Amino acid sequence: MRRYLILAPGQFADDAKTAHGVIRYGSDETVAVVDPALAGKTVREVLPHLPCSAPIVSSVAAGLQYGPTSLLIGTAPIGGKLPAHWRAEVIAALRAGLEVVSGLHDMLADDPEFAAAAFEHNAPIWDVRKPPDVPLFSGAVYGVKQPTLLAVGNDCSVGKMTVVLELARAAADRGRRAEFVPTGQTGIMIAGWGVSIDRVIADFAPGATEQLVLEAAARNPEYIFVEGQGSINHPAYAPVTLALLFGAAPDALLLVADVKRTAIGGFNTPVLPYRELISLYETLCATVKPARVAGLALNTYGLPDDRARYEIERARNETALPADDIVRFGAHALYDAIAPQLHRRRPLAEPPA
Amino acid sequence: MRRYLILAPGQFADDAKTAHGVIRYGSDETVAVVDPALAGKTVREVLPHLPCSAPIVSSVAAGLQYGPTSLLIGTAPIGGKLPAHWRAEVIAALRAGLEVVSGLHDMLADDPEFAAAAFEHNAPIWDVRKPPDVPLFSGAVYGVKQPTLLAVGNDCSVGKMTVVLELARAAADRGRRAEFVPTGQTGIMIAGWGVSIDRVIADFAPGATEQLVLEAAARNPEYIFVEGQGSINHPAYAPVTLALLFGAAPDALLLVADVKRTAIGGFNTPVLPYRELISLYETLCATVKPARVAGLALNTYGLPDDRARYEIERARNETALPADDIVRFGAHALYDAIAPQLHRRRPLAEPPA
């Protein structure tokens, strides 16, 4: 078991989804967070929804008293680059012999200064996003017996991983074992396995996804719940979305939508209305292996309850599908609504050649 | 200028599209081809459509008498791996001081034996598929002024590169300069620049495509013609197709379709009918930047002329779009049919934020 010191200077409250995910869902303990802007508070004081009383400190040096085993890079900045002013803190952690766990695109172990410090102080570096060698997509996933659900989105960073984890917990509460398939760095840190599909060479991204689903199937769960990435009309990340859509060969989709988004994050590209988005995902699946959207998990974060309820009603009306905000209202209702559809959707074999 | 010895043992006649493309469209000379099964013949005797009288020889050693400067790996096997029995021939070339040019997924320069031989004999290795560091997609491509045409397909290996090169020649014949944008290994070998988009990390594939179009635009051509890859319903390669579709931000699409395909190569996934395929490509473009299919370039290779004419008529009837087989009947008619549509399609700027 790791004891995490989480590095998120200036960003812990607002822009540290990796940190929040690991604190909320990971099995490893967080002993302290580094963010000088919030030093002196606790995690729970800053983010009441996180079940964690760890202190927030001003530096790695100040966090060492809490006995961490590992420094976790707590954010996933656009492009995956390590901010220059964080380097000194990473070096401090390595010099203290801490393992450094990073989900950045930049491979810290390939950085000469980090590599030298890691070697000198016998401190391991785990670059979570470093992809393994994977084969091309083969179609073996079409033989998976367990009903497979894939989260798709109306944008990046809308809560796809959270929704899949909460639904897996709801399944467990109902006595069903759903295997969570991590496809991004935070999911990998939480589950301790997986592949960051966005980091795989484009030709091999569906193959990497297929391997993950096969690995999950080999553990013999009742369901397979695959973390989604991006959105099908994201100008930069849609290829990763499509790699998951074809590589996981799901039997059903769950549309995760932040109701507040009007444009794709960082671009002026409009976010698609639910029905258009559902049609696009289903049309693409139909060309390879049919899968329908079984329900909508809405992200209404920051809205008052009555507005959230209105948005849920609106989604139900527009789509005639189950819809809920499972973070606000709990995951059981949505799980119960979509589970029968999972039972009905048996994986389709490929047609005879 | 290079003088190529092309390595394609046992595969030159049937399965060496890299070799055929470089011989047909490249500005470098091919002095000999290595294929023991065809040794003693000339290229033209085996493949009458190729404008090349180079001899076919049994080994690299036998080809050295023709004064090559470079050994070209002449095929692109599935998965991009170098067949084991070709290794000795690559070593022979390096020991003779030849440059080795490879479009394989395997980076030959990273192979310890090849790297050692290259170093010892001062023989360079050009791994064409090795991607440069590229930024994420930014949207800068939306500011490109030149009308941009992207080839899309009904499958892999249907002739997208050939069609784009032939149309660029037809444009030149009409006094218009169209810049060819290479996105795969053969195109790069022919044009001497470009990026093999299938080899780029998935998150960066649209950004890499955007950089190529910006580079082409900076040369100030009248049109930009982008080589396509894969097909939007290819289970393994569709993410690359989508990276080009969003990353190149084309103003018009050209659908390249092998009329004989019924299933995606290597899979049982059905090839989509023209109208369904056109609708899917146009629907995806419409979510980011609208582009319509301007015409169809059909691959009727191997069919008798009357059957080819029937297939062209069928495509015109089904789609109400210009259609032709430009390899069989010449590129000018199709170019003339689509060029006015290119003029009409000015690049769209992003809407105000």
C-alpha cells in the first residue's frame, strides 16, 4: 500500500482531477497535499465531498513528516507537460527517497535530471501513462462473454471515470461484480492496472483497448465497465474516443454529459445536443458492432438542486432514456435502470466469413 | 537524389505498395529490386503500368552492381514488423554503406544489430515513420486560406495516396499548384516530407495533421490535397482516419473506394455502401467544421472495362456526385468536376467565442 503525498501547487482546489480521483476512489492512503495557496487547511475543509482529513502543506519538505512513500503528481495539465516550477519539488521528493508517480505525457523517467536523482537515491519513478507494447486490434474482443458497458461523453473532463466507478460500486451493492477497466492515468492510479489509451500510438490504440477488455474478462466478472475518454466531436481527442468505441466493442454505452458545457473545452466547437450525440455514437457502433446508449449520467455540478432536477427531466424528455446525476443523487437508481439492458445485450459474434 | 535498391523478397509483384508508389511517383530513381522469385526480369515486365526498366535481382549483394545509394524496405506488412529473414539483407546493405530507408513501425535505428552495423559502416538509417514531437491540435488550421481536400476511404489500401497524387498532377496540368500532404510512409518517401500519422501518439495525431497542413499552407499553393488513411469504420485504423478528418479540417472530401471490397481487410466488418459512408463522414465533419464529399474516386483494378464503367455509373447514380476511376481513365475529368467545388468552399473561421 502506498502513502501518497500529492503535488498540486496552486491547483488543488480547482484543477486537480487526478488528485481528487485518487483520494476519492483509490485504495492507497493520501497523507498530505502540497499546495502553498491552501497550506494549513485539510483536504476536507477545502473539498467537503472528499473523504480525507489529510493536511495541506506548503512544500514537499513540509509533507515528509507525514511519512509518505510516494509523491503523486496531482494534475493532468493540457498536453501533459510538467510545469517548470514543479521540478524542484519532484527533485526534493526523489532526494528523500520517495517513489514518484506521474500521469503526465512527459515521461519523468526519461528526464536526465530526474533519472539521475532517482538512481542516486534509489527512488523509483512510475510513469503511469507509459504504454506497454500492444498488438494491433484483432477482433478477439468480439468473443468476450460478459456484457460490456463503455462510458462516452459530451466533452473531456465531464466525469466519465467517476460515473463508471460509482456504477461499479452500485453493482457491488446489488451483489453483482463489475470489473472497472481504466483507460486513463487517474483510473490506472486508482485501480493499479490499465493503459492510458491517449498515450498509445494511434494505430495501436484500439488494440490496446481490446487487450484491456480481454484482461478484465479473464478475471471473470459479471459485467465489464470501461472508463471512457474525450468526446466523438472533440477536435483534438476524438480519435481516442473512437479507439475506445471500436476497441472495447461494447454492448451498451452510457452517455456522460456535463449539462453546463456549451463548447468543447478549449475550442469553439459546439457541444452536441443529446439526441445528435447519441445518434452519432450509435451510428458509429452500428458500422462495426451495434451498441445503444442505455442511459445518461449527467454532471450538474455547481447547479442548485431544482435546476439539476430540471436538467435531468429535460434529458429524459429529449432522449426517452434513464437519466440521473449519480454524484448528486446516488448511483443506484441509474444502475437499476440500465442493468436490465446490460443483461439483454449479449456480445455479438462476428458474422461467418 | 537517391538511387534506390528496393527490398521486397517474394512480395514485389503482389504486396509491395510502398515499392510501387515510390517507383511510380517518387523523384528518386530505382536502380534495382530484390525479389529472388522474380530475379532476371525487369520491373516493367512484372508490372507493365510502372514506368521503370530496373532489373530484379536475387539479393542485396547482386543489386550493388547497379550503384544504389539506399536500400528501401519495399513493403508495409500488417503491424509494421520486419520479417525475420529480411534482416540479413538489411545488414548486407548497411555493411555496403547504403542508407537504409524504412517505413516500418519497428524503428530500425533502435535495433542494436542494425544500429551497430550502421555506425561501423557509416550508413545512415532513415526511419520514415518516426514521428517528430508535435503540439496538441490548436485550431490554427482553421485559419488556412487555401481550399483543402482530404481523401477518405471505404477501407485501407484502396488507393487514397495514388488518387491524391494523380489529382495534384491533373491540377498542375490545368495550371494550378496543389500541395500534396503526405500522411503515411510511402507518401513521405515520395514527397520527402510529412508525418506517418498512424505512428503518432493518439492524443497528438490531430495536432500532427494540423502541423502538416500548416506547413503545406506556408508554401503558398493554390490547393492543399491531403493523403487519407484507413476508413471511418475500420475496427483497427478508424482513429487515424478521424485524426485526419478533424486535424486537417478539410473544406471538401474525396471518397476513394475499391468497388470490389465487401468486408474491411482482415475483418468481417462490412464495407459501408457509398451513401452511408458519405453521410457518416459528412456528419462527423459537421460537428467540428463542415465539409462535403465532392466526388468519388473508384478503384476498379482487375475488372474489365465494361464492368468498371458500370461501377462508375452505379456510383454516380447512387450518390449524385462526380465519380471516375482516375487510374484507368485519367484524372482530368474528375479533377475538372471537383475543382469548382473546391473554389466555392472557403475555409470557415471559428465562430466568435
